[in-house]
Amino acid sequence: MLFETFTLLLDPVIILTVFIGVSAGLFVGAMPGLTATMALAVLLPFTFTLPPLHGLVALGAVYMGAIYGGSFAAILVNTPGTPSSIATAFEGYPMAKQGRALEAIGLATVSSAVGGLAGVFFLLILSPPLARLSLRFGPAEYFWVAILGLTLIASLSEGSVIKGMMGGALGILIGTMGVAPIGGETRFTFGLPVLQGGVAMIVALIGLFVIPELYTIAAKGKTALTAVNVDSRARSSLWQVTKKVFSMPGNLIRSCIIGEIIAIIPGAGGNIANLVAYNEAKRASKNPEKFGTGVEEGLVATESSNNVTVAGSMVPLLTLGIPGAPPDAVILGVMLLHGLRPGIELFTVNAHLTYGFILSMGFAAIAMVPVGLLGGRLIYKVIFRTPYYFLVPTIALATILGTYALRNSHTDVIIMLLLGTLGYIFKQFDVAPAPIVLGLILGSIAEMGYVQTVLGGQAYTYPFLRLFVNPLSHILIGMIVFSAAWPYLSTLIRRLKNRSRNNMEGRNE
Amino acid sequence: MNREINTDIAGGVIGLTLTAIFFFSLEDISRLSIMFPEAIITILGIISASLVIKGFVAPSRGQIFNVGSNTRWLVTALLFFLWVFFIPVIGFFVSAVVFMTTIVGYLAQSRIKVTLRRFLTWLPVIVAEVTFFYLIFTKILHVPLPRGFFF
Amino acid sequence: MKLVKRHIFVAVLAIIMFVPGITLAEFPDQPITYTIPFNPGGESDITARLQEPNLEKELGVAVNVTHKPGGGGAVAWSEFQRTAKPDGYNLIGCNIPHIIGQPLLRKDAGYKTDGFKVIMWFHFTPNALIVSKDSPFKTLDDFIAYAKKNPKAATVGGSGTYSANHLEALRLQKAAGVELTYIPHTGTGPLIPALMGGHLQALMSYSMVSVNYKDKFRTLAVASEERVPAMPDVPTFKELGYDIVGGAFRGVAAPIGTPQAIVDKLADAFTKVNKITALKQVDMGFVMTYATGDKAQELVEQMKVAYGDVLSDIKSKKK
């Protein structure tokens, strides 16, 4: 069955579709502000003119390329092209500063391809049990997932944890501007109807990451990129980066599993997966203090985990009709219009189509390697050769356009610029942008989880106690306690180890 | 120039200011809409206050605004804001060309001597760049970019 | 002086004679922007995407669908009423009851219900009360009986606050004399796993959900005048003794002041296109409406009355 479908995909038109889709996705992903969801929506009318399989293949390829393309901007200009590569910037950009840009791009490419393939594997093999797991997440669990996510602040705040917490709380507050998700009233609009739309997470993301970087480049009078040195050029060949990526199997497997688990939670996607995978890579590392200075493990973790979510989030989509991430909503729409209803029928009556679609995402993951390496080198050369006084307005142009296109809103551009300028000032006082963005991502999830749980418990005497009743909640609470206590635990363990080693050495003398 | 300050106290004061801004714009709306933001405002206030306290007990000091030329980023920021302000007035295309050229000219000063001839070589590059993005966004992505007096 | 007057006269005459003629003869001669005030992937977006190629064929110009989500549609609607030129090249998707509820309940939604020139309402997705297949509620009576015995214990999920779903749940409470707990979600998407996973007891959602998930869910009643073609076995609330008809109407509007001839031409094109999209949409649980001209305006008034009771209840409670 699978093999038969596989031969179906060897059609040159399909292969061409995959390559074009991946390239288009790459462009979209590399432009801050253009999201995978938007790219898919633009593509939608075209897919109606194609046969269903071709249409779905195109959508899958664009989706895959877009999530990967976000890493270019992250590595080369310290700006996540999509929210799925926030943590890529933490390691990729320092690498580029050290003249290891090509190496970083190579690592990101191979990790993304591995992640993409892993997602396809999970989708083919583990769909039914994973889909059932995704249903266990109710409002109380969402609340705890958000809190668990907020414990990442400790590792994202570059130094002062308390300043990170301040940034996180501020991010959550910015996220509450606009219409309340529950209750429906508008908050913090300061009397302006345009603020009913609130601050979109991506607008804040672009502002907080790009604008401070542009100001820094302008103030310094030069870009931070360093020429690729000979040593690093040798290490950036496809063979060398592949070897490097596979030299950390534990990291890869861990990141892929994290990516998959987050992918099946409806509403959470690559934007959270990359941060969690990064955090876990840091926690598992022997030298966590080196993270943030261009560590390969961190880059591999984020880029593999976010591409897992592409096929991974299709698990609940194809089996239950639940979009695991926002772009999946568009794919669901296309499927319904072609008369494909999610569920068991997809895997029996329409098996060729479904398996064809799934396998084509694997094709797309592989196609990313040649497209990405070529494209990556090209983008690197362009950015490196451009003098700084040209680079600043050019990035600003792309940023303004991307922000505008997100919701066709001029207000969003103003908000982006204001937040970015504030972000530059915050940075002076060691308040990092990452916790603020994390607060924005997780704040609305936490709010909805909390208020829905309390609402749903109206018939009980103490509605808020409903947060603590489900077994899955208990597991999540345990993880939160562990995650929050880890920094202290790890120092304690290290101290104990040192002491026993000292004791041993003492005895040997 | 030495611009070393106590970043804890400064950060905490910024935090408290923001807490106040959000607190005073809380409106009287239904409990469902307000209970979560209220809780977060309280948390932000507590964190900011404890940051100030930490600033007195165990301060961390750091240099601020010590990267390169402050005039240069301030002028760049100003030009960005003007650019964005003018987009709906003179249209996306014209404003992009005008302000990109201005920014290039301003920033290039620190590296090279800016002459009219240089401007004349920059202009076509900028126009080509803006046209490239303009066409992609309007023709392929169908984003209706703001128009101004001219087009 | 006389000469000037004459010039003005000629100029005015020319404008009266030619300008409408020109616009009529040539409309449309440039791309039309069709704004959807919601995120891509929703029902409004998918409908617009289905219409796009057919409209282009019908009108002979490009039709660009763009999104401007935010504030439950209010961001796009308020900007549209403030800035869109009434030339027929700016259109926006409109939804009832959104455009009725928001201006009434928000402090400043930034737009007015009557500030649109509605071209057409193309379809209606009635609300439906849906439970999981393994739920103990087999009929609407079972559900109402449970809710009567256990006030506030019956949790009903829906999309949004003061939305079509929410208002319908409130009307059901009033009509049946029960206390439900309505839990808002952001959009229809998150409702599906919430019901499947047993985190809610019922949904007040749209007929499409009933149709698309018919293997997993059971629909107790639908809030339409007559039974929905795609699900002939499902009774209406009316049949069961509750006078509840409601749901979301989707349509398209131009700015006030758009010449009637242009509006008519667009209405004509949308009507033709609606017949084509109907082929796909009827099976998905949509009820096509074809309300244009005065009928479109009447529909708004009619729904204002239908929701008047619950809306004024909410308003008085807020004060």
C-alpha cells in the first residue's frame, strides 16, 4: 500500500510541485511577518484548480519550507522569521557572529530535514494513540501547560531571572490588550477602537527582535556578521554537518519527541516546541552555561523540533479533524472542500490520497536540503556583501512590509516600531526580549485555560479547585515543580558530586 | 563615557511605571474579562517592587547605552518613525524610496564621503529593491499596500 | 460673471451626464479588494476563496481576498466604515449577529450596524445543539431535563462571547427556563477536541460541525426554520416547541454611498457565484439565502428584533 502510493509520487509534476512549494515556503518563512498560515491561505484558490493530491502536496511543501525558512533570518540577522525559530536565533546568530554562518545554516538544514522526516514517521506509525492523547487536554491542562511553558523564562532571561519574570508578566499583559477571549469585552484599548485587535504575537516578536538589532547595527556602524573562515567553511559541507547532527542522537530523539508531543496539543505548534526543545537541550547539556554563545546542540534541538510539528500536527487533523496548529486549519478547509472528511475514511477509502499527502511531506523534508543549502548560501552572500548602511533600511523595509501584510494593518506597523524601540531600551537594563514574547505566546493560553476551568466548575462550591482534579494535571504540576526547581537541584547535585570526588581524591592521597 | 547605573532599580522603576499605566486603564467591565489581567497586574507590580528592593540589597550594575554612537541610533529611530508616519500619506512606494535613501545617506556618512554621484548610484538600487518587494506583495500575495497622492 | 456661471453649469451638466455613465459602462475596470475580517481558514475565508475565481470570471477583473482579523471583526469593520471609498472596488465580508451585537455591547466598537451598504447575504449556518455520540442525552428533552435538575452543571461550549452561539445558548436558557453554563472558545476549531475529550457536555455550534463530525457527534436540534438539507434526520428547535431560529449569516457589503447601479451589478455577480458555491456548500450544512437589495436590509432589521430580548438583558445586567 505504502509502496504503491510511493510510486504515485514519482510523477515529475508532483516532484516539481514539491520543489516549488518548498522554495516558496522558504521565502515566506525567511521574511519576518509572513507566516505559514498566510502562505497557505494565498495558495488556496490555486489548489482548487489542481487535482486534490497535487493541491495537498503543494500545501504540505509550502508549510514545511516556511517553518524551516524562519531559521535563515534567525541565524543571519538575529530575527526569527517565524515564531517557530525564536530559539534558533539564540545560538545561530552568535555562530554567525563568529564567522560560522554557513555552518549554522547547514546544521539547521539537516536538523530540519531530520525533524520533518521524524514528523512523517510519527504520523504514519503512531497516529491513533497520539490522537487519543491529544483529547486528554482540557482547559485545566492548557492552563498548566502554559505555566510549564513560563518556567522556560529561567533559561531564556540571560542572567537575571527576576528581570525575565518581569518581562514575562509584561508580555502576558500586552497579550491581554484587545477583546477578551472569554467575556468578550475590550481591555486596555486606551479609548482607541483600532486597539480592539490587540497586539498580535508576531507583531511583538518582529518588533522586539528586529528593531533593537537594527538600532545596534546603526549605533555600531557595522554589521555583526563575520566573514566565514576557512576552518568553518570546511565544517559546513553537507557531509560534515550531517555527521555533526547525527553525532548527537540523544538530542535529536529528545527534540523530535518534544516536537511531536507539543504538535498534537491543539493550538500549540512550532512556536512553543522550539523553545521547549531548546530548554531541554540546555538542561541535558554538560555545559549549560555555554548556551547562548553559539552551541550546536541548541540549534539542532530547535530546528529539528519545529519541523517535527509540520507533519506531527496532522495527527489530530487527519484522525479527528482537529487542527493541531493554525496553518492546519487552512489544510482542513481544503480537505473539506474536496469532500475529504477527517476520520477513518481517509485511511481506507481515500488511502492513496492521504498516504500520498503524508509521504509527500517526507519528500518536502528531503527537498529542503538542496533548496536550503543553495538558498542559504545565496542569502548569506547577499547579506554579508551588503554594506551596513544599506542593510539597515532594507531589513526595515522587509519588516514593515511583513508586519503590514500580517493583518493589512498600518496600526500594527506603528505598534511594532514602538515595541521595538521600547525593547531596545529594555535591553539596556538587561530585560531580554525572549521572555516578553514567551509571555505573549502563553498568556492567552493560560487565561483561557483558567477562565474556562473556573466557568466550567460553576456547579461546584470552589470552582477554581477544578484546576487540580485531573490526573494529567497532576503530571503537569509535577513537571512544573521539577522544572522550576531544576536550577537549584542541578547545583546541589554538582556540589554533592564534587564533594564525593574530593573525598575520593582525599582518600587516594 | 561612563554610564554605569544600578540596572535593578532602573528596571524595577520601569516595571512599576508600566504597572501603573495598566492599572489605571483598567475599566469597569465584567469579571470574566478582567480577572486574569488583574491578577497579572498584581504579579507585575510585586515582581517590579522586589526588583527595586533587590537593587538596594544586592545590586547588579551595568553600562547602559554604551554601544557605538547614540546619536546614530536615535536619528535612525526618528527616521523609522517618520517613514511609518508617512506611509498612509504619500503611499507605500514613495515613502519607502524617500526614507530608504535618506537612511542610507545618513548612515553612510560615518564610513564614506557622501557625494551626489553616490546618491545617483544608490537611487536605482533602492528603487529596484522597493519595486521587487512591491510587486511580490501586491501581485502574488495580494496585499493591498497603502497608496498615497501619486499611486 | 455670467461666463463663469455658464462654465459651472456646463461642468455640472457634464458631471451629471458623464460620470455615472462612465462608471456604469466601465465598472469594474480594476481589481476589487475583498476584505475578510477574520483569520484565514475560517468559514468566511473559505467561502471567499471559493467565490474568488468565479467572481473573477463573472466580473472580468481580479478579486483580491485579504484578511484583516482582530477584535472579532471589529478592527476591519471600523476601518472600513472610516476609510473605504464608495466606488465598488472595496468590499468587506459581513456577519450577523456580529455587526448587531458588537456596536450595542461594546463601549466603542468603532462602527455602526447600519453603516454598511449590504450587497447580499449569501448563506446562513444555523446554530445546532450538539453532543458526543456516547453522551447520555439522546434528545433535546433529555438535555433540558438534566439542566433543570442540575442548575449550571450543563456545560455548553461555543465560539466567542455575545456571538451567534452565545446568544443562542442564552435564548435557549430563557425559552426552557434552565441555567446552563456557557463556555466561550476562540473559534469553532477548539470546540471539537473539547467535546470529543469530554471537557464539555454539549456544543452550541454551527450546522457544519454537525455534518462534518457526524460519525462522532449527535445533533439534538438545529435552529433553522426548516430542517437542514444536509441532515434531514435532525429536528428543528421549532418542531420541539422552542421558538429559536438563529445562527450566523455571512454576506458582503460595500461602503454607504456606493452607487446603486454598482451595488446591483455586484449583487447580480454574487448571486450567480453563490449558485456555483452552493454545489459544494449545501452538502457541508450551509443554508443558502440569496438576500439582496431591500431583502438584505430587512434581514438585518429582522435579526435585530430576534436578538433584541437577550441583548437588552445583557445590557441591563452590565449596568
